[in-house]
Amino acid sequence: MTDKQRKKIPLLPLRGLLVYPSMVLHLDVGREKSVQALEQSMMVDNEIFLVSQKEVNIDEPSKDDLYDMGTIARVKQMVKLPNGTNRVLVEGLYRAQIENVTDDDDFYHADILTIEDEHVEKNEEEALMRTLMDQFEKFVKVSKKVTQETFNTVSDIDEPSHMADIIASHLPIKLKEKQAVLETANVKDRLQKLVDMIGNEREVLQIEQKIGKRVKKSMEKTQKEYYLREQMKAIQNELGDKDGKSGEVAQLKEKIEQAQMPERVEEVAYKELGRYEKVPQSSAESSVIRNYIEWLVSLPWSKETEDNLDVNRAEKILDEDHYGLEKVKERVLEYLAVQKLTQTIKGPILCLAGPPGVGKTSLAKSIARSINRKFVRVSLGGIRDEAEIRGHRRTYIGAMPGRIIQGMKRAETVNPVFLLDEIDKMASDFRGDPSSAMLEVLDPEQNGTFSDHFIEEHYDLSKVMFVATANNVSNIPGPLRDRMEIITIAGYTEVEKVHISKEHLLPKQIKENGLKKGQLQLRDDALLKLIRRYTREAGVRGLERVLASLCRKAAKIIVSGEKQRVVVTEKQLEELLGRPKFRYGRAELEDQIGAATGLAYTTAGGDTLSIEVSIYPGKGNLTLTGKLGDVMKESAQAAFSYIRSRASELHIDPEFVEKNDIHVHVPEGATPKDGPSAGITMATALVSALTGRPVRKEVGMTGEITLRGRVLPIGGLKEKSLSAHRAGLTKIIIPDQNEKDLEDIPDSIKEGLTFVPVKHLDEVLEQALTEAVHEG
């Protein structure tokens, strides 16, 4: 290694450029300090120090912004260009290292230390030169950035340091890597470094070429597909199919974009759309995929209506649409009040239970109107297949989503009032149990991720307000019943039916039958008789049919010209509608021995039930007739056993069983009867027949009996009370434990009835039987 030399020299910072020793090249210089440095150099010895900046965007670099190693060059020529910059021709001489940089205001001065090449054994350098030339030759063949002329020039160079610098200057490598070559004073190390760099560059170039070939091939394939598609479009246009499948795909894509689906569902939709695009239109799978996508885009995923949480407005609407039904209205208003306070409440699941015609379905419509939600109804009567609820797998021919998803599609919002009509009429068979499939739908903790077999993706039902209707709650399986809040709607009283007829049914039928206001007038006494003698139901559906019939009769009279106005009185009712169809069980005209009036609950509301007992000579056989069910038969057996065990206390001959046969009959034998509420009625009739004490004519009773004479509670007290009121009874004997249910009975009914709560059969007999004993 030769001695190093220190000197002070003007400095020219280079941006994005590096000059090696032995290089000759043009530089464009524009910065004022750089121009001054050049002029200073030309005034002294034409030498200038060229060093690269680390960052190209710095206009006035400090020592830290410059690399430590640069090149001392000779300025051979400087020409001023018209645009104000100076073009300079420089020739690199040798390496130098910065020790200090001085800013003289006009230009930069650098204190430098010259660096000379370090050589090792000549044979090693020779071997590395050959390797480098071999690598460089291969690089030139694959690279478009280095010409063959450059290679020819380099191959004529014998001096290793010069060769390394020239090759480095022509390589398309980063400035940082070029600087690393400049800073390597050891010639052997410099050659080795270049061999490695060229090897890496060759590998990169080869990979680029492979990628280029693949891209070209892909482009050719894309161009081919584009050409074929254009041909297909042209053929479709000629055949009259202007849009073809591509048009369908574009429409479906637009629908997916507009559907506002959750991200996971949108991914599935696009994936299926890609499959649809590839499958031939004639394929059966094509229609299956299209049908699936159509269902996905037609479902409401995020669209919802804004609830109107005005409780007073809702109460007004419910009162407009329905007379009575206070409990149901109160529950709906409670729901609205809670939602207004919390703003986040899961949709409640109400079950309106009651006889046909009491307004369960129309009440659900009123609920939807009162809270400003869409209404959708699904009838579940007779459903036996689980797939009706959960949908079919898409692999089946004619597969469709279940009734729930179909209903949501019709609703077009995620928060409708969804009516599940006749939920107690679902049945199960070999195709599955639809009531079990409903468990997920009606569980507020699960229905946020409802899964339909056809849609497959989770669908959120948590914002839906489900309302179910049922005639007989006992037919609903326990787990399903447990998920619902059951609100019982009993039958209407006569007073309520009169109001409903005047305010809703009659005006509606007058309008539907083409009559004008005032052309038909129905007097109050006629309306009451019509309700009592021409209809027999808990609801008002049959009543509406009779009123419609009355309107048609009036229309015929008016059209025929007989009268211009029809006024219907109680007497004229039979002329228009014929003889009365029903005779409600009326209270007996006098006290009867062996006949007691019981109260029964039916799906059409309440009814009175006369139980008769006949005693005749025999051997103690107990005969039961009247098409009684197992429960009523067991009630009769229990009553009979109790009377036998208490015969002496009841003043009955203990040997009556050995001498007599007993026949218990419930009239209307063609009608099946069953239920756990006729026990005390049968016992009272038996005691009356055996003791000869008449049963009071104004007394009705309901309750079950045990072998010890205790009276057990029953259900349907409101309906039974209505039937007792209709029949003209004035006293009702009820189980003590049912006293709490009296608050559900309308005041108009309570005013005409006396309720007597009892705990034991002795109390029943005391209230029901007269003291008199018929002789004979």
C-alpha cells in the first residue's frame, strides 16, 4: 500500500449519481455552490472532489448528508446551456476519503485523504478477473441494459482495478451498492464483490424473464377469452338474445352490490356468481346457482323500518281496531315503552291463544300498524315436514328456503311483525318434527344466527317481533311453549259482541253489500237475540256471517222495491233469518233431583254441561254414557268412590251399592267430552240422586275432586263464567285456588254472578243442594 496524501479541494455533491476513477462523463450542474466550486477548480488545477449525497432531495448538504468516500476528478470542459445549467465533462482520477467539509458560503471545500488501490497476489486477481468477465458476458446476454459494445470495451482492459470500476459503472444496481464498490480499496475484494453482484443480478433477470413469459401467456389467454366473448356476443345479437349470460352476470353483480349483505355472505355470493359465469347455461346446475344468488340478493340483510315508539298513538290505534282485549294491548304498550327507554331490545315472542274468531290475526296486524312495522303472515296449519321451516338442501330438485326465510323476503325488512298462524296445528311424522325446527326461530338467544338449509349462511332474526296464534295451547310441545309468552284471549261477552257489531262488523258488511248508511237499521233487542240464538261461538266470525246474511236480505228487499229502508226488530229477525239455530243452555225452571249444571271449556269458548244421574234396582254397577273421555270417566269413578266412603255422613244408605245400579249420563252423546273440571258436578248429581235433595236451579259449578273430597283448581274460568251468564245462572261454585282468576272476568259479568270459592265437596253440597227432600 502506498502513502496516503492529504489535500484541500473544492467539493461538488452529486445527486443520484456516482463517478468512478477512469470514468469520463458529462454532468449537468445547476446549484450555485456547485457552479462556484467548478469555477474555483478551473482557476487552480482543474481538480474537484465528486461525492454522492445519501438523500437526493437535500439542496444544501452537510458532512453527515454525504458519503465518506468519493472520487477526485479533473474538469476537462464546462459549457453554459441556454436553460441556465452548466454541462461539465469530468474524468475520474482516484479515490479519496472525506475528513472534513467546510462551507465557504460560495462553495464547499473538503479536506480529503487520497486512497490508492490495495493489491494482493497477481494470480488471484487474474483468476477473479476471468471469473468476473465470464459472469459479465453471461449477464450481457440476458440483460437489455448493457450492450455488446460495452462488453467488447471492457474485455480489452487488462488492469484489474480499472476493469472492476468500469463494470461497476455499467451495472444496473442501486447507488448504495455502487458506493460499496467505490469504498472497497482492496482490488481482490472489489472483484469478488462484483462477481457476487452480477450473479445476483443474473438470477433476478432470469426470474423477471420467467414472470414476463407467464404474464405474456396470461395476456394471450385473456385476449383469446375476450375475443371469444366478443364472438359470443355477436352470435347472441344475431340470434336475438341481446344480453345473453354476460348481461345476466352483470345484473346479478349489480344486485349483490346493492343488497348490503354482511361481508361473509357477500363473499359467498361473489363466489357463486363466478361459478355461474363458468357453468354452461344449458347445464342444470346453472339454474340452481342462479336461483340461490337470486334468493341471497332478494333477502333483506340490513334494511329496516324505523319504529314509531309513541305509546299514546299505538294505544289509540289498538283501541280503534279492537274492542276489549285489554291484557294484550297492555303487553304491546309495555313492549313499546321498554324499547323507547332502552333502544336495544330483542323482539318479543308473543303467543295469542284463544278460540277461533276472537281477532288473534287481526290483532297482530294492528300491532304492526301501531309500531309502524311491515306485517307478514305464515300459516303453519298442517305442516308436517321439517324442511317447511328450515328449507331444503340445494342438492334436491326444486329446493327452496323454508317458510321463515320466504316470509322475510316478502317483508323486505329485517324487523317486521311476523305472524306464525296456527302454531298448535303443526304435526310430526317420518319427514321430521317442524315444531323442533321452530325452537331455534323462537329462542331470542339463538335466532340471531338462524340457519336455513337452503341459504346455509346465518340470518339474523333477532330484530323480528314474532307473534304466534293458537287455539289450544296444550297441543304445543313443552319446549316450544316455553319460548313464548302466552297471552290468553277468552271469548267475548255479549256486551262486547254488541259493541263490536255496532262499531265494526255491521258498518263493514253494509259497505261490502252495497248498502248506504241508514238503509239497514238493526234494533238493540234484535241484535242481542241474533247474538244469542243465531250464533254459538267465543269469537265473532260466525256473527259477522249472520250479519252479512242480514245485509243481503235487506239488499234484496230494497232492490225489489218493497222498501227503501229496512228496520230489523226482534220479531222480524225470524222472518229474515228463519228459526233460531241455537238454544243456549238455560237455567232450569225448577230445582231438579239428580241433575246438576256444570261449566265446560271448549275451543269455541265456554258452555254449560248438564249431568244427569239415574238410580234403579241392580247390583251396584256404574254406567257412564255421553261419549266421555278417560279423564271424565275417572272423575266419575272418583266421585262415586268418595260417596261410598262417606255414605253415612251424607245420610245415604251404606248398602245402596248392593241394591242399585247407577247410570251417569251427559246429554248430547254425539259430542266428545273430556277434561278435569266435571268432578264436583258429577258428585253433586250423584248425592242429589241418592239423597233425594234437589240441586238448586240457579247454581253452576266447576272443579275436580279427589278421593278425600278436596276440590282442585281448573282452567278457563273466564270462558266458563261467560257461558254461565248466558245461561242465566246466578251462582257459580269454583275451586278456592281459582279465586285469583276472578280479576280477568269483566265487571259486567261479575255484577250478575255470585262466585263461591270452595275447598271441599261438603261446601259444594251445602251451596248446591236444597234442604228439602222429595218424598216418594
